[in-house]
Amino acid sequence: MKGRVRIIDRSQDQQFMQRALELAQQGALLGEVPVGAVLVQQGHIIGEGFNRPIIEHDPSAHAEMLAIRQAARQLQNYRLPDTTLYVTLEPCSMCAGLIVHSRIARVVFAAAEPRAGAAVSQQRFFESLYLNHYVLVEGGVLEEQASRLLTDFFKQRRAQHKKTKPINGS
């Protein structure tokens, strides 16, 4: 950001991440992987979503995708400059591409995604020199809460799977 001073309000980051966690919990109650996202412009939520690929029968229905779609419709613009996306899990490559194309200024995520994270874990997509837009990325805001939500969800899913698994492989 040449020529501008950026003051980041960490309490506001926590407030918006808390809302993303609430959305993630809604998804978990519906059997979706608990990921929530909130898109903010000038301190106001302009889009939000939680994972819905199973419910929507849509592999692109990630929390980030839904929040960005909602915001674009609300603003009547496919570009979302000067916005911050709060997401409970590090974005995947699909969502990272959408974030760049949307011109989102900043992404704040809670928990890293060691298997498919495109921001810091498996890739550093946002640092790619060929991109025509650069995104500020920060991680770790309410990381413990987001990690616990995901861990508990998958423990419960595995326990349910064991109960319904047929005996003797039949």
C-alpha cells in the first residue's frame, strides 16, 4: 500500500471472525464441514456464508464463495475493493483465485489448512508474481476456536461412520 498508512483493529478482526465461527457452526449442524466466512467493507458485513457443497449439490459452494457472491450482488459489482474477508479456515486454491479476481484487499483466516491451504500451508498463491492484484493475508485470529470446531466435527463424523459401518465387510 504505497502512500497510505493502514491501521488494523485487532478487536474488530476478532469480532468479525467470531461471526464467521457462528456461521461455521450453522454449517456443522447441517452436516457440512464447519467453515464460515464474512466479507466486510468499512466496518459493515456485506456478505456471509458457510460451507454448503453437500446441501447445494455444488462443489463450488464454499463459505468464501457464498460470502463473495452475496456481497457482489448487494453492491451490484463483481469487484470488491477495500474489503476484508474473514474465514475460519485457510482458503483453498479455488477460493484464492476468486479472492484475487474479486479484488478483495485483505484475507484474515483462523486455522491453517495443512492439506489444501493455498495461502501459507501448501501454496503461497497470493505471493505469485504473475497476479494482477495483491492481497494482504493474515492468519491465526481465533485459531484455537476454529481448530477445535473442525476437530470436534470430524471426531463426531468418524464416530457416526463407525456406528453405521457393516460388520464383516458386508
